[in-house]
Amino acid sequence: MQAFSHCSEAIDACARSRRFAVAYLRSDEKPRSMHIHDCLEMYYSIAGDRQFVVEDSLYDATPGDLFVVNPFEAHRPVCAGDGAHERIVVCIDPAYLRALSTPQTDLSACFYRRPPGFCHRARLDGSERAAFTLLLQRLGAPQGFGSDLLENGVFAELMVLVNSLYFDRSAQLDLPGSRRGDGRAADILAFLNAHITQPVSIDAVAEAFYLSRGYVCRLFKEATGTTINKYVVARRISVAKRLLAQGCSVHEACEQSGFGDYAHFIRAFGQAVGVSPKQYALISRRPHVEDERMEI
């Protein structure tokens, strides 16, 4: 198994192989903007402190933290300091994970079948970190005859571990402080998501919090690493992807996701997803879409 040094390389490799790809990253990689992609993602923090924005939540990300993100969730890691930040990103093709699953064991459950109040972050203790990293190391070990089957077996074992971290002890995952629920930036995130399918402006946000427009923009950018406008567009595209995958027309997806301008929707969607909304609707084959909680 080849290990990549850039997240974009792993995403492309995953799309080509239709299996999975792993990237080992350091802080010298250019930070990605708020984005979505068609692969499932596991983000594991090895060293250094960051924040991690997923949809409407802003999390602290410290060593040993594991995040799971599905193809409909806009997300972005945010630098929290000047120190080095090492992390591992695993990109997974949804169809590959579905093929490894059985009627009894859905290995994609942590990405799709989530209970109310689901927390994207699991904090691994020492033994869990060791088990997780050992399985990642074993992925590159099989060679020769039967190596594909052995690798599939190791990857299935990895996903059993990850799902157990999120569900076997789910009551422990959303303890107070698991999200950055305090502070104005988190309140602004909540406000934006409450109005994500409605017309919302920076002036409206500033007015709602009795702050100046400039201060709101600086506060949000410092906390999330992106602008309010870019965040809103990314979130609306993630909503539109869900709608298109569930069978909505392009016009319905545009209207229901909060885009007031059809031409802007077509352009923004194409830039973010890589294909037009119509093309995405035609080729979209998402497991368990009908079972996802539509949180917008």
C-alpha cells in the first residue's frame, strides 16, 4: 500500500482504486479550505493541536483524536498554533466499505447510521491508539499471492475497531466539552446552520449578535480558518449533494439548499464537487442515503 504525503493525492488515489488510500501529513502542507468530497474520511491526529470544523460543529483536535466524515459533510482542519501537526487521513470508497460489510455488520455505520447527538470525534486511549496504528501499519504488509484478500481482512478489522469506538461506548463520546460549545464563534456557527437554507448575510449575523460586521468576520475566520461566505456556500453544497443523491431534481436541490441564484449554484457546485449537479445526480450511488438523518 502506498502512503501519500498530500490529502489531495489520497483522495485521487481512492477514486482511482475504488478502495482506500492513506496519507501521512505534516503541518507544512497548505491548509485546505472548507471542502467536501465523494470519499469517506477518517482523520487521526498524531501530534500538535488543532481545531476541526465539521458541518455545524467546531471541535478541539489533540493527539489521539479520531474524526469520521461522510461525503455529505463539509469540513476543515484549522491551525491552532505554530507547532508541528502530524496526522493521518484515510480516504475510503463508500462502495468498497459496503462490499466488506455483511447483513449483520455494517462497517459504514459510523459514517451514516448515527444516533441523535452524534459526536464526530472519538478520543482514543493508549491501548486504542496502539491498536489503530498497528492496523494501519499492517495494511502495507501483505505482499505476493493473496495480498489483496489479506489487506481486505486487515481493513475490515480496522473498521470494526473504529465502529466499536463510536458505538460500543457511545455514551462517553459526547461528554461536556467534546464540542467547542462555548464562545461566540460556536454561537455564530449555530446561527448560520439554523438559517443555512434561508437568505443569510454577514450584516444579519452581526445584527443578531450585536457586533460590528468587521469583528464578526475576524472572529469567525480566526476560529474556523474560513470566511462566513465560503462556509455558507460549502454547507449549502453539502445539503445539495444529499438532496441530489436522494432523488431531487437540480432545481429542487438548488432551491431547498438555500441557493437563491441558479447560475451561482451550478458554478459553485461544479467547482467544489468536480462535476455538475446534473452529472452528480446521474452517477450518485450512495449507500444508506435513505437512512441518513437530514440535518440542515
